Amino acid sequence: MSHFSGVLQLTDLDDFITPSQECIKPVKIDRKLNTDTKIKIEEGQYYQETDGVLQKLQKVEITLADCLACSGCITSAESVLITQQSHEELSKVFEKNKQLKIDNKHEDSKFILVSISIQPILSLAVRYGISPNDCASKLSTYFKNMGADMVVDMSIAEDFALLESQHEFVERYRASVNDGKTNVLPMLASSCPGWVCYAEKTHGSYILPYIATTKSPQQIMGSFVKNWLTKKLDDRSIYHVTVMPCFDKKLEASREEFSNKTTEAKDVDCVITAIELEQMLERDNISLDSLEKSTLSEPWMPTESSERLPHLTKHIGSGSGGYSDHIFKFAAKELFGIECDKIEYKELRNPDFKEVTLEQDGKILLKFAIANGFRNIQNLVQKLKRGKSPYHYVEVMACPSGCLNGGAQIRSQNELTPKELTKKLEDLYFSLPCKDPSETKSLNYLYDNWLQGKDSEKSISMLHTKYRAVEKSTNALTIKW
């Protein structure tokens, strides 16, 4: 008889079941002390106590904030009731904004800005049989027809995330080697909210110190939009929409730390996925390939043209952002003066777990890995807990094959298998021209003018964050008998 591997016994996997009875939000009911009270349920969701007063039953709603504070359900948000993170809610915002403009109440309307990441662009490009640049251009047309005031890609935020991750790793490495600090290496990627939420709920304070503090591109984009662009728009209220490849990005956008504590305005107001965009297009009876092309905005520098047709680029490395490759090359040069022109990974147990090593005179200087999918994440965590992790950095993504195969990417509608579809998306991504984020002129401008320097307090607050352990709560309703 076969046995489960030790990996599967490492932790309770209840966090990854479908939300059901375990998804519980206690409701506080104010009631007077009366031992003789009798309750009668009426039609139409009303109830009546013995005092004769007819009262309506309250509706219980589960929000994303509740999910983040609970440790009894799944981390992905596909099946969770979401009130402000749906395409229906987005359509309502667009319609309300249009009506305010028709009624000449422009001062009450919002400036709607849409940020689109590269992975859903590729997913929709394959779905409608068009090139990535044409797809981005036509998505811009679609959102502008709905009422968007500005549509941008997220390349500027992706560049920020890579540069900040590079510098954070070098600082951690020096703190570990030179100062003898513990719990700083290996540095684990922080851009995947599914992985971060899992770490917070399942492994808590043990794993969290290893996770990078650099925000994900989505949340860096949110900081940029709500803390820089809003000033350029004379402090006009901005409604920020992001288009992302996974549902967990909705959870990420709903975290309390990613909002203005004074106004309670979130850095990202609504997250829409590739699957939802496909549903919106079908609802509106629109085929994306039939739309005209329009420009994307580039509001990064005041001297450059702010409108141009899309010119999408890739980074070296994986379709999840290329964190491992960029940090590896930067660290090799910064720490050891070694130029790495070619990075070759060695596959381990499966294609989703691979490693690369930098050696000199038979000595290992750096050892990096990419771990995609929870099977490999469990292996990684097990090694960490046993003190046997050989890595300095690990690019961790919850989805097998990474973000190009995100849980909210459009599934194949022809004869392609899931693996073949992912391969097609990877080929499309790697066909794009490559860009070095360190050569992006607008980054230096924003570091100086928005953040007041690379090491300033504002730079740290805008580009970095902290994560928190979520204690497992136990009450009579969650006990399994």
C-alpha cells in the first residue's frame, strides 16, 4: 500500500479547500436579556419576538477584509462573495460616472485609471488571435469606451519591483554574511499574494522574516497612482482599476496596509481578471479583435509624450516577472564583480522547481531557485524548517508554471491542453523585446521627484510593506467532530 509523502503531512491543508461551512464570520446581535423570549419566523425574511415587534433578518456578507483576517478558508477568492471586486461593480462605477458627467456634475465624478499587467494581455491576445501590442491597444479602446479617463500598462511598477528587490537582496546578503544576522536568507519573493497569504496563515512568524518586503507591481502601481498622479491631477479623486492574471490579487488589493489610513481610500479600488474581461466582452457582445486601436498613456515624465501606441516588452527570466534572474545577475556583479551573461537552470524533481548556482574556484557563491505551485512550496518550507535550505533566494509563485498560468487566465477553448496553452503564452512572452529596468529613464526621475531619493523614508513607505502572521482561531463552529 502506498503512503502519503512527508511533504503532505507537513501542515494542515484546510486552507486550500473550497469555502463552505468553515467560512464563518461571527455576527454580533444586540439583544435584551429576557429568558422568556420566543421567536417566530415570518415570511419575507422577517422574525417576531414575543414583544410583537416585527424585525427584518440581517444579511450576512463576507468581504475580502474578512477573508484576510480569517484562517479557516481558501486563499484564492474565486468562490468567495466579493462586493467591491467584481466586474459588475466596475460597470456600476462606469455608469455612475457617465451619468454625473451628463448631469454636468464633473466635480463629483472620479478620474478612472486602468492599469493592465502583461500576463492578461497575453491571455486575451491568444483568446482573440491578435498580437500582444494590438491586444493592449484594443483593450485601451474598450475601457475608454466604457468611460476610463486613462489606460496604462504596468511596466513602470514592474521595473520598480525588480530594482527594489535587487537592492533588498544585496542588503540582506551583506547583513547575513558580514553582520551574522539570521532569518534574512534565503530571501523569498513577495509578489505572489497566494503564497504570501498561505505563509501568513499556515507558517506565520517563522516564514515571514524571509519574505521580501518589496511590494508587488500591483501595489507599487497603486502607490504611484494614488500618491503621485493624484497631485498631477490637482488632487482629483482617482478610481484605480488593475487587470491581473489571478483572483488572489483581489485579496492583496483589499489589505488594510494598502490604503490611506486617513481617507480609507485603497491604492487599488478594483481588480479585474482576464476571465472577467472575457465575460464583460461577451456580455457586451464585443469581439476584442473587432475594436479600433488606441493609445496607452505614459504619465511617468512631464517632458515625454504622454500618449503612444503600446510597445510591450519582457524582462529576462520567467513570465512571472523574472525576479530570480534579475537579482542573480545584479548580486553576482555587485557582490563578487562577476558578469553573468547567461543563466542556466537545472531542473530538480519537476519543471516547476529549478535552481541555478554561481561558482568560483569550486566554491558556491550564490544559489537561487524558482519554486512554482504548492507542491514545490511545501518542499521549500520543509527544507527551511529543517535548516537544510541551500538557497540564497527563491522566486516563489503559487500557480504551477507561474503567473502566465494564473488562476484567472482564460482557459483553452480549442484542442490545446493546459500545458500547451501555457507553452504558447510563454512563447508569446519570450518573443517580446527585452528591457533592462535599470536603463528606464523615468525610474530615476520618479526616484528623485516622487520619492525624494532611493533610500528615503518615502521610498521605503511607498515601495515596501510588512506582513503579519494570522493566528489560527478555534471555536465550537470550526471543530471537526
